[in-house]
Amino acid sequence: MSKSEIKVRAQDHFKSKINRLVKPQIQREELKLKADINVILDKGSENFSKKIGADKVIQKLEKATEELEKASRLAHTFFGNASLKNTKWKSSLIYNLGRGGNKSKTVSVKDCYEQLNTWAEEQAKEIVNGSSAGKKLQYLKAIQEKAEDMVEEANSPKELSEAMGGLFQNIGIAWDNKLPALPHKKQD
């Protein structure tokens, strides 16, 4: 290691300080974006469903599912009653008539709503990422990445500290925190 390189311990210190200064702001912006996404989702899942035409498909599937359930109950009742007429039939009765066999190949209403909510959330994220809060979050993450790169590429702690001061000034954070003055003791 040459004399112009920063020691690993110093690099770790700089990285820790970067995280300590930038991470709270990034978390704050991420919380704002999550709140914005939830507002959009609260308003928009039903509207999004109508916009892409999924509401009609889901309504048809709900109706078909109800009909299937009615037909399944009718089949259970019929075969259950018919099995009572013959002992051999009763002993060979299959209890899961029309159920379970191909569940993985069927699409339920729940599946549709789950897919719709996933798509609506993705659309909301796109909208929010394009907003000023989304751009601010991207900027903060870029500042953090740039600062971490600067730590790895720096030759001296003094140069790095000065460079960090200039970089963090862009987001309103002071790299070098001044210590608060202690109050003077009153002489009795």
C-alpha cells in the first residue's frame, strides 16, 4: 500500500458517515413515495380495472364460479342421494366430485384480483417515480453512490473530506459537523 492511499479503517469510517448522513433522507423519501403509492392504489384499483377492461372479465369469472359452485353442490347432492339407493355405489362414492383435480390449471377470481392489484401497484410506482419526490429519491441515491465511489478512489483523507463537503452541500447536509459550544459556568 502506498502512502497516498486511504487506510481501510478510514474508508470504513467514511462509508459509515455517508450512511449515517444520507440514509435517513433516503428512508424519508421512500416513506413519502410509499404513501403516495397507497393513495393512488386506494383511488385507482377499481378505475384501473375498468380502464384495462379487467372488470368485465372478472365479473364473468365470478358468475361462472358461482354457477360452478351451484353445479358442484347439485352433483354432490345427486350422487350422495343416488349412492343411498345401492350399497355398492355407496362404498365406491368419490367425495371430491368436480373438486381439486385440476386446481392449478384453473383461474380464480382471487387470482384475477391479485394480478390486477400487482399491475396497479406497478403503475402507481411508475407514476410516483416520475414525480418530484421520486426524482429526489433517485438523486439522493445517486449522491450516496457517488460518495461511496469517492471513498474507494480517494488518495488522502483530507482531499476526501473536502470533496465530501462539496458533494453533500448539494443536498443541504454539512459533512463537517461543528461541535456545539458548552455553556459557561457561572462563578459563585
